[in-house]
Amino acid sequence: MSRQDITQQLIQTVDELSEPEALQGLFHEHREGDPLPSAKELEEIVGLSRSILFPGFYGKSSVNIETIKYQIGVSVERLHKLLSRQVMAGLCFDEDCHCPNVEDMRRCMQEEADMIAGRVIARFPAIRRILSTDVQAAFDGDPAAVNQGEVISCYPAVKAIINYRLAHELVLEQVPLIPRMMTELAHSETGIDIHPAAVIGTHFTIDHGTGVVIGATCVIGNHVKLYQGVTLGARSFPLDKDGKPIKGIPRHPILKDGVIVYANATVLGRVTIGKGCVIGANVWVTRDMPPCSKKYRQSRTDILDTDFEGGGGI
């Protein structure tokens, strides 16, 4: 093949890749002046947030009680700037965001982004309080943990839960895209996949953590513990008249207070796992379980339901 043939082939390839039909649904047109969602900035946002919530464990380890107010102040100022810019990027990325006067729209959205970032940061004291219960749950539930500092510094679940709780606040503020990017950063870092729209109570912990999946419409109560490989997923997807999945409907499990789900168990569909239930390792659950019941695999072929009959079957 001659050089001229190669050039012509490349030109034809560019033409095919640029056709509107080939780009449908796969192309996001950027408006000049709009900020772009940035994984790098979100990594810095997460790092700053972790250092503010757990000073001395993340960020600068040289922090002391005399300088902590100053250091947190500097971090909060930087965080607000970055978070506001990324919230703005998420708002601009929304396909429904159109206005004939782009400058007026951008000014309005920047004000909204500044306020959202401010409100989220203002909730950091409350976020820290709930995260402290998650750390306590991890420490209390693991005899190998020497102290809470080890839990904060080393346990992947803590990092994933921090990202989730930050991202969930952005979901509550109806920020597009950015919350999901934040939890996907934790997914890449820890192997734990928590959708930011899930609702999770206090004293939540995941032992080991790798391979855990928590779906968008999950509702998890207080004092719930999961082990590695647990899936809280959807069983099926109702379809619309065009045969496409209907979005936005509750399709993931509800776990009441005090539930324990052991390694590699799978709970599917909008089922309710009652208060104090225990689900053993490698078990599938697709039906409701009444409170204080247990489901476990005794052997390769036997699934046993104890304390109740007929519930929690496959």
C-alpha cells in the first residue's frame, strides 16, 4: 500500500468517525467557557475532604492542635473553589441545560454552584459525626484492628465510605455526573462500588471490601455489616413500550438495622431483609426475610432458612 493510499484511508476513517449518525449518543458538545468535569480535580477534592474530616490521617501528617484551625481553614477555602468549579462542570454537562443567553445562564449556574459547594461543606461536621460511627463499627467488628487510627489509615472501606458520603450530599443537591465520578474514584481505589444515590445509615462497615456492589436504590439501615464480594443488586428491569429498561424505579434491596451479609452473598431485587437478619456466605436471596431470621448454605447443594419457613428462597 502506497503512502497516498494510506493517507486516503485515514481521511476516509476520519470522515466516518465524524458522521453525525456515528456520533449519536456518543458525543458531548462542549460550550466554550464551560468548565470540564475533571477526575484530577475530583481526586484533589477527595484528598482535601479526607484531610479536613480526619486531619493527621490524610493530607499533612504534621498537623497539631495549635495549627489545626489554620490548616483546615486553608483547606476549606481551596476545597470550596475546586468543588464549586466541579459542581459547575456537572451542571453544564447536563444535557437539559440550555439557554439562549449563554452568559446569563453561566452566571446563574456559577452562583448556584457556589451555593451548593458552600452548603455541602457546611455539612462536614455532620458528615464527620456519621463517619465516626462507621469507623467505630469497623473497629468494633474486627478483632485484628489495633486502634481506630489503623482503621482510618488502612481500611479500604473507610475510604470508599468517605467518598460515598460526600457524593451522596451532592446527589441530594441534584448535581449531575460529579457524584458518580467521585464514587467511581473510590471504586478504582478500593474495589468497592457504592452508588452515590444509595441511602445508608450510621455505623456502616464493609469488612475487607473488595468486590462489594451497592445499587442506586438500596436503602441500608443502621449497624449493617457487609463482607467482601457482596452484591446488593437488581433482579430484573421492567421495560417500556420500546423494550428499554424503565429508569428511576426502586429495584434494589432494603436492609433493615443490624443486618449482616457474609462474603459473596447476593441479594437481588426490591426485597426487604428484616432487622437483625443474617445472610451467610455464597447465598442468593430474592425474597423478603422476616426480622431475626437466618439464611445460609450448609453444603454445596443445601440452602437452609432458619427461624422461618418459605422466606428468602432463591
